[in-house]
Amino acid sequence: MAAVTEKRSSLPLAWLTQNLGQKLIYLILIAGAVWALFPFLWMVTSSFKSYAEASAAETFFPTRWLFSNYIDAWNQVGYFPQYFLNTIFIAVATVAGVLITSTLAAYAFARMEFPGRDVLFIILLATMMIPFEVTLIPNFILIRNLKWADQYQALIIPWTASAFSVFLLRQFFLSIPSDLYDAAVIDGCNNLRFLLSIILPLSRPALITSGLFTFLASWNSLMWPLLVTNRPEMRPIQVGIASFIGDAGTQIQLLLAAVTISVIPVIILYLILQRWFIEGIATVGIRG
């Protein structure tokens, strides 16, 4: 009887301990979310401030909301709309190129048997450890020899192959049952038809995940466009944002407004595709 009474008295304590633990976890996650969002919110609110308020950075919200900052930021740099259109075109073209090359390479590494396949895949993964700065000068010399400077080819073609995307898609392709391939072969499918008709429809989350990573990298590219472009009308938006910083000083409120404009398309794209993005990250294993 005493044991039963002791067990019953311990139940509220266990329930209280569990609830407190969950609440503590939620509080930590909320604090982390606020910490991560604070710089972004500061950027947005400061983009509506006057130059004096944005420079002083003493208040979080502006005393007067200046929506005209966005119009001034859009018009201050003469080629800013062109920068925006260039970035969209370059990012979309780069994503298309990466998805085509990565899909074909990933399928070959995941489903096709050929001599040296595993060794080649290891070499491909090893390229991910090479810093971008190491390949910067050789790539620039190649672009100059091809006479691609100040052309879209220089901004797109060097980045239409991605070792990370090949790895990501290969891992997803390995998770697709081999029975589907056996059934497709019996029905007369070759590798290309099996890839297009069966693999790709099942791999939508992984394709979207790879596309989002590629789109974000292309959208935020700064050093390479500065190196291979000279004409302002050929440059992307990150170069346009950098032009707000000058020797005579920086209009901080206009710079933050331009940055906010550049972030909006990425946020919208992520909100539209976030379900497939999360599914792609969650389902890609580390088989093989």
C-alpha cells in the first residue's frame, strides 16, 4: 500500500518535471529565433529611418517612417533595375544548368555501373574542400582567353556544375527502391527514360533543395561578377548594393533599403518552396 501511495505521489512530480523541461526547450528555441531575427528586423526598421537616426543607431523603430527611402534607393544608382533583372536571369539560368548537370551525374553515380565509379565520386567530393579563392585566378584566365568578359556566359557557365548538388541528388537517388528500375527494364525503359519518367518525379524535394541552394549562392555572388564584368549594365544586384558605399560616405538608410529589396525575392521563393525544401533535407540520407 505504501508503495502504491509513493508511486502516485511521484506522478505529479514526473509530469511537472517533463512540462518544465519542454517549456525550457521552447524558451531556448524562441530566444535563439529572436537572436537570429534581430539583425534582419534591425535592417528593415533602419531602412525607414532618416540618415541621422540610421547613423546613430540608438533606437530600434524610426521616429518617422520614411517610405521614400526605397524609391531613392531604387533611383540613386542608375542601373539598379538592370542589376535586378540581371540577377534574376543569371540565377535562373545557373539553377537550370546545375540541375541538368547534377541530375545526369548523380544518376550515373547512383544507378550505373562503370569502372572507377567510386574513385571518381570521391575525387568529385574532394573538390568541395577546395576554397573558392584558389580557383578564382585560373577561372578568370580561362574566361579572358575565351573572351567572355562582360558577357552572361562568364557569369553563368562556370557555375553550372556543383559537386554538392551531385552529392545531394545521388544520395536521394540511392533511396529510391531498385525494384522500380527492375520493373522499368522489363517494360523496356532505358536509363534516360527511367530517369525522366520515374526518378525525377519522385525526386522533386531533392531537386528543389538543390535549386534553392544554387539560387541563393548565385543571388549573393559578389566577388566573381566584380572580376569578370566592367560595364555597369552587365552586373548583378550585389554589385549594385556595393556601389552605395563610396569614398564620400555611405547613405546607410538607402543601403539598408537596397539590401531589403534584394532579400525580398529570396524570402518569397523560400516561403513558396519551403515544404519541399524541408522534405528534401529530411529525406536525403547518407547511404552509399
